[in-house]
Amino acid sequence: MSTKPIAVLGNYKDPDLLITAASRIRESGYKDFDIFTPYPVHGLDKAMGVKRTILPYISFGGGIFGLANAIFLIWWTGADHYKLNIGGKPLFAFQFSIPVMFELTILLTAISTFLGLWFLCGLPKWYSPLQNDKGFMSAVDNTFVVGIMATDQRFSLEATKKLMTELGADDVRLVQE
């Protein structure tokens, strides 16, 4: 019974070495690789070649949608559907509507940001084939873990292990199903 390779993992202790390794892996032509760190490392996304996220646009769209809904709701209830003269105010008074507009804008911005983040990250992920690897589990404590996935077009077991070793990984290993 043969086992299918999932990824080649390598552990790093030095964040500067990690950034250099990420840059070299990207320059070598690998596309399907990821880095797991116990804390954020400044410059790592640039070294990996990660593109900017569209999450700010999703948040902005949610905020505009919330503002438009607030304005429509205030106009529809006050000036069209339920006309009620209270204190001599106009039926659609902008200055009295600001708190409702603000709250609905913030609410829908927060909801769209949360849902957009979940969608972009592919959440929820209930299982990762890497999670049972002892070296991978150390990424939550004190080690940086680089993983080059077997689904990458350039993946070759020998060449990938050799590259990770050349880049200064402490522990290079293959994770299999």
C-alpha cells in the first residue's frame, strides 16, 4: 500500500532566514507553498509574493450598502409609507437621521468584513493533513514552518527536499497521507 505525499515541510528558527527562504522558494518557481508562524513576521507576505487582498473593497461595499439601506429605510418610513409629523420636523430630516445611518453603515461593514474574510480564507477548515506532524505543531510555539505542497507543478520530492536543505531548514521531512 503506497502513501500519497502531501507536502515537504522544513522548520526554521530565524525569521530573517525564513524571509530569505520564502523569497528563494518563490524565485525557484514554486506557487503552492505556505508558511506557518507563531507570530506575524514583517515582510513575509512580500517575500512570498502574496497579492493584496480585496477585503477592503468588500468592507467598503458593505458600508455603502448599509448607508444606502439606512437612507432608504428612513425615507421610506418617514416620507412615504408612514407619514407622521412629530415636533414640526420635515418628513425626511437628514440631521436627525445621522445616528441611524452611522449605525447601519458600521453594522453592515462589520458583517461584510467578517463574512468576506471567512470566504476569502476558505473557512471553516475542520481538518488539515499537516496537523498531526510534530514539527508542524511547533509552529504555534517557537518555530517557523515552511511547507511546499505536493500539488505544486514544480514539486519533485528529491529537488524540493534538496532546496529546503540548501535554504537552511533545520528539519526537512515529507508528510504523507
